Amino acid sequence: MAAFAYLGLGSNLGDRRRHIARALRMLGESGRVTVEKLSSLYETEPVGYTEQGRFLNAVAAVSCDLPPLQLLHLCQGIETRLGRERLVRWGPRTIDIDILLYFDDFAGLGPTSLARPAPPESPSPPPARDDEDLQIPHPRMWERGFVIVPLAEITPDLMGPDGRSAGELARDPRMREGVLLRMAGPWWLDDDRVEEVACAQAGCWAAGLCWDVLRFAEVDSTNDVAKRMAEAGAPEGTCVVAEVQSGGRGRMGRVWYSPKGGMWLSTVLRPALPPREVGKLSLVTGVAVTEAIREAARLPAMMKWPNDVVVHGRKVGGILVESRWTGETLDYVVDGIGVNVAVDTAALPPEVRCVAGTLVPPSDPEGAGLRERLLEVVLDKLGLFYRRFLSGEFLEILEKARVYSDTLGREVEVEAACPGGRLLRGTAVAIDADGALVVETSSGDVRVLSGDVTVRRAGGGYSGRA
Ligand code: BTN
């Protein structure tokens, strides 16, 4: 017989990732089950009995030649071998393997390996079973974010009992509540070096956030779309990407030209931060984008204070962070990022053209691929640095901003962004612990918290503003 099932795996005791990885290996070693597709690994808040540690959860799509009860016994045997004790209902456990859904006589599976999974298409609700020991579908699965979010990742079109697909359910903010971290492959390796391997593989620890990426052909401004969505309750991690912006906005009220070939995106963040901390987010984002360009495009990207991204002295990217407050309470932040990936800079207005750069020429056949790769790395890095920032690691991120700085040590002209903002000339000597630029002028050091910098180039004159 050929059957197909979705298994939910969870652990909140000991080496949680390793327990789940071992359970998957043991399923495979039984010779009766093959893992066809595997979700990322999610860290989730406990549900039901909440006086216990966070879980790691994943969902696996498996093919098997076992009837449901025998599959259950196999899973229970693995749970026992991995040290599971059933003391408290919904209590802590080394490993939990639930049969979520089971389809009989599933035919036509393709090649079976983790490296090359064959995603099964199973869009309609599976048949229900109700044996004494086993209820399928699992009775609470459609209400649980820790099941639905990973399930939707591997089979977004699977229909739930209320006619909504797993993908639709997973976008519901209530479903995402308490679903915190995410690690993409190769988390399933039963190996001590996994974290190391994962980090080395450019953002495999997509540990920061679960991004929900919504793509548009053309919008006015992704920041405006993200704001409207945030107002309507979109959760943290919502990410709006557009091919073209007809009304792209830059810092200090400027227009941001956003033709095809660029990466225009905005994310919704909902950090619990006091007002003076929020400004630091633009620096955190600048570091993420700079590193992402270095990694994805292999170009020597640098940061021009506060957060322009430049390559060979030309501005290739900018960041616009906007927030909404109710009194002293931050409602949301929209973090907008624009990068000229393969933009025809010659077609930009002259005042922009003279300072703007692009990562690759618009004719480069690799341009589209680079844009996708960059988006992925930017989101991984942003999620990671954002989490670090919220855990109090701003100084470490600031250190990176100093290393990547194209401004420090340079003669600069600064237009401070404050009412009646004055023009300063001097040397950029430091970026202080608040992220402010310290400029040494003829009348002493001046701290600038927000503003616009032009750098004096060798041979005299200041580079223009983009
Ligand atoms: C700057 O002036 O340097 C900031 C530019 C920010 C542009 C991005 S593109 C995506 C997002 N949507 C906007 O309208 N602006 C930001």
C-alpha cells in the first residue's frame, strides 16, 4: 500500500532540535516511512499548559506503507526511545509526534529525499478517522499556530474544514501569535555542527522573524501599502514587495525613483520600544542591507551615515523608517528598503543620476536572480539583527556600522534634519552609542542625530545628495 501523511513534531525538553532530527531519522530507518517534505523549524509558545518552556515544532510530509494505527505505534515507539514520559497532559516532552492527516492509497510519489523533496499536491480535505486511540485529522490541529504555520509552509493549498486553505489560515494574525523563530535547512541533520553549518550557509538561521511576503506588480509606495496593512492589523513580519513604485518616497521628503529592476520592499514591525530607541532601527536595517549586498552580490557595499548604502561611492540603496504612535505607545513601524539592483540609472533625473549607482546593469541577465537572492538575504539578516537589537545587542550592530562606514574620518557637510536645520562642516569623527554622528567642527564637536551627509571627495567638492 502507498499512503501519505502529515506529521507534527514538537519538543521542549533538552536538545530540542536534536530530538526532532533524531525522530525524523528513526522514522526513515524504520524502512516504512519516507520523509518527502519538511517545514522549517519554528519556536513556539506553549499552548494549554503554559508553565513550561518554548517548543520547537516542525511538520513533515511523509509517504509510508503502514496503516494509520501501525504508523501511530511506530511514532509512539520512537517517542519512548527518545525518552518521552507522559506525566502531565500537554506538559513538557522530549518529543511528540502527532499524525495530523493521513491519506490512503497515495500514488505517484516522485523521488524521495530531503535534498530533493517531491511535494505532494493534496488540495482537498482528507478522509476522517476516529479509532479509539487515534483521531485523524488531529482534533485541534486547525486551531494551532504551531501546526498550521509549518503546515502552510509545505502545503499552502491544503483545505481546512472551514473552507480556508492552510496558507490563508497561517496569515491570520491570531494563528501566528506565539510562533516565534524559524530555522530553514539543514536543521534536520543529527549533528552538533548544525548551527555552525547553518550560519555559514548565508542566513539559514532565518532566526529573526517569520516573514509573510506579499508581492505586487505596482503600488504607490510599499511603505504606504504596509502602513495601510498595519492599520488594518497586519502582524509583525508582513512584508510588501513591488516591482515598481509610482510614488516611492525617500528621506527628508524626497522622491524615490523606483522603476523596474529595483528591490522595493517594506516590512511591518511591532517592537515594544520607547521613542528614543526607535530611531536606531534605521541603522540596524542599514547594517542588514549592507551585509546582504556584500553577501548576495559580492560587492564592497558601505554605509554612508545614517543609512545610505553605497558601492564605489555611488548610492545604491536607502532606508525609510516610519512609525505610528498612540501617545508614548508605539503602534507599529514600517521599515522601507530600496536597492537599485539592476536599474537603468541613465534614465533617472539628472540630480539623482549623478549620485546613484546600481548593483548590476539593467541588461545583466543575472539581474532578476540577484534581486530574488538579495530579497531573501536581506530578510534573513534584517530578522536576525532586529531580534538581536531587541535583545539588547545594539552595540554589536553599531560596531558593524562603524566597520562598514564610508563616512567616518571624512570631511563632511551635514544638513541636520531638525526645524531650521543648520549646515555643518567638519570631520566625521565618531558614531556614538545612540547612533548619532559626531562632527568635529571649528567650534567644537557637534552630535547629529538625524540628517543628511555629503562627503568631501578627494580633490575637493562635496558629492551630491541622492
Ligand atoms: C532614502 O531617501 O535614502 C530612503 C529611500 C527609501 C526607499 C524605499 S523603497 C521601498 C520603500 N517605499 C518607499 O516609498 N520608500 C522606501
